Amino acid sequence: RDRVDDFIDMFGQHMLQKNYPPHAILNCDECRITEKNGEFLAIKRIEASDKDRFNTQYVRGGTLCSILPFVNAVGEVICSFYILPADVRDKDDEECVETYTDFVISKRHVRSGRSAGHPRYFVFTQTGFLKKDSWCTILKKASEVFKERYPGINSILLCDQVSTHKDVDAAAAALKNGMLLWFLPANTTHFLQPLDEQPFGNFKKGIYRDGERRLWDRLLVGGDLRTTFLEAAFEQEAARWTKDIIVKSFRNTGLHPFCESTIRRLTEMNLAASPDQVYGVKALATEAAMKVVEDTRVRTEEARKSTIRGKIKTPKGGQVMSAHDLIERAAELKEESAAAAQEKEDRAAARDAKKQAREQEKKEAAEARLRRACKGEGCGRFHQAKVAGKGWYTCDCGLFAMCKECNKSQGEARVRHERTCIGDGKRKRRVRDPARNE
């Protein structure tokens, strides 16, 4: 409640000072499409990994894709990103083997004009989850798309406090393009986030129905589950994220137009902690449900403390292992992983050192070549790397050289250098001066 009060004061004051136009008030949120029971599709909201949810515990298994839309308060979808799992290798690892990933897109995505709809982009990660590096790239791209659509207008982006979203580099990159990140209070995004209010709910209903129908079709004629999902997602994204629904969601959450009473009412309804509040039976039911969930969370944490978790290499079939064997194998794998990580860092450091050495060699070679160039105007000759050729004039300072022809025709340049070239307190010695010999 204190965090909500702080949010109301700070956000309300900021909106009064900056007076953002409605199309510059943005919201983004990530949702995942998962495989349920090996058959149907399920969609879940993204939450912080250490957050205590009121009604569910998140499970990450079976993710097919993540979708990250950016919408504004006038009901426009600025852009959306599909985060797809793929066998992505470390780009700095020179020993990795190239891999290939199939993709599917809608024909609408390659059209131009209004029929194409909003821009859609595709990002590949190892797990299909949003990571810090991909979030930085996505946020930079989204700010650029908004800037192209509304040049000269700064924007504010409302998002939840998932650790990935709070990356400093990503926020700085967006701020350079005029997009300010503003985080909603913790444990409130399920009722204060516009995308969670109606757009994701409508999208979920549509993809359940359309996805189930398409899956039954695939059972008869064959097909890929991931392709089936993407086909359904492309259709439902355009059909379910309508202007009226998005505008209504911003209004119902009290974020635009900014309404303090709406935010406080939603907070009391969802975070009620005392039966003597004005909501009576609803408050009592909420308090009872919260107590059950809290007791469940405590029991779950106690159960986790009574177990030992680890990771081992999959043993061969038929191999019997005791509990101590598992712990030892887990410790060995942990040491091997640490050694492999250290070896990878060492290889990266060695590559960086070699790269810097090569760059330094190139720089020195370029400087040496420049010193060997004839300083005559309009002349492009160079003398040999170590010893100048016959007829060349070279100064002991190593910075001035002149070919035989230029030495004859442009001797005044050599004279000017001799007057200014001083080293070790005395004039430098001149060598191979054919002009004076003549």
C-alpha cells in the first residue's frame, strides 16, 4: 500500500509536469504460450522469479514462444516482438558449430501499407524467454519505431518490475531515443497493467479456441505444434488487440486518464488486508484467500528446505546410484562447469589480447608506412621498409623522406624540415642528399 501511495504521488506529479499526449503513454508486457498436457495451448503472464503471487505458482516448462507487445493509450499497437526458442550459440565462441532454425511468418507481415498492420519482429533466444541482452535490443528497437511514427515526441513506458526490465543499459538506450521507463509498484501489475486488464485475456480466449481447432486439424493431416501456434497467434493478435479494448484497459486501470480513486479502489479490492474495510464480504473473502495462499507458500518453502537439489550428467541406462553418489556427481559437475566457464573466459581473454596485438601491429605498420612516404607535394612514392633506395633523402628523425625527383624540384620543403627538425639538442644528420652532391 505504501508503494502504491508513492506511485500515485510521483506518477501523478510527473504526468502533470510533462503532460504527455495519450499516444505517448505506452505499456508493454510479456506473455508466454506453453504446451498443456502435450496437446493444447496455455498462456501465462510473466512475473518476477522471486515474487510471491496471490493465486498461482509459475511453471516454465513447455514454452513455445513469448510475445511482447507495445501499446499506447489511444489504442494503437506500436509494435510486437515474438521471442522464439532456438539453438542459439555464443557468438564469441569460435569452436561452436553452426545451427539452423526454421521459422514461419504471416504473409501480412511482408505487405506494405495499412493491410500489414503494426510492425512485428522476431527474436531468438536459447530458452524462448526474454533475457537482458535481448530486452536491450527490443527496447531500443521499440523506441526507434515510436520515434519514426511520432518524431519529436517523448514517451513514457509503463512496465512491471521483472529483473530483466530493470537493466540500466536498456533504460539508458531507450532514454536516448526519448522513451522513459516507469515501473509499476510490485505485486500490483495483475490489476494495474493495462495489457493484463483485457487485451491478454481476449488474446488468451481467442488462441485457446483457434489453437484447439488448428491442433485437431493437424492431428488429421499432420503438422508442427510450433507452426500451429504461430499461425493462431498471428490471426488472434490482429483480431483481439483492438483499439476499443486497449483504450478501455488504460481507463479501467486508472493510468489514462490518470485517476487516483480508481487506482486506490483497485488496490483495496485486490490487496485487502482487514475485514473492517468498506467492501465487507469481498474483503473477508480476499483476506481468507490470501491467508490460504500464504500458508501454502510457507509450506512449499519449508518443503524445499528439507530437500537437496542438484544437476548431474544423465547416467547410462541400468546404472544404480545412491543419494551420496548423486551429491558427489552434482559437485563434480559443478566443478567441471566452473572450470569450463573459466576456460571460456581465458579463451575470450586470449582472443581479445590477440585482437589488440593485431590492431597494434596494423597501427604501427600504418605509421611506419606513413614515415616512409615521400613528403613531396603530389608524390605517392614510398621507399623500402628498412633502407631508403638510391637517391632518396631521409632524415635521422625518421619522420621525413623525399625521393630523388622531389628532392630536386621541391628542395625548399627539405630545407624547411631541416630548420625545424631538432633532436637531442642538435640538428639531425642528413644522409643521401643527391641535390647537394650535384
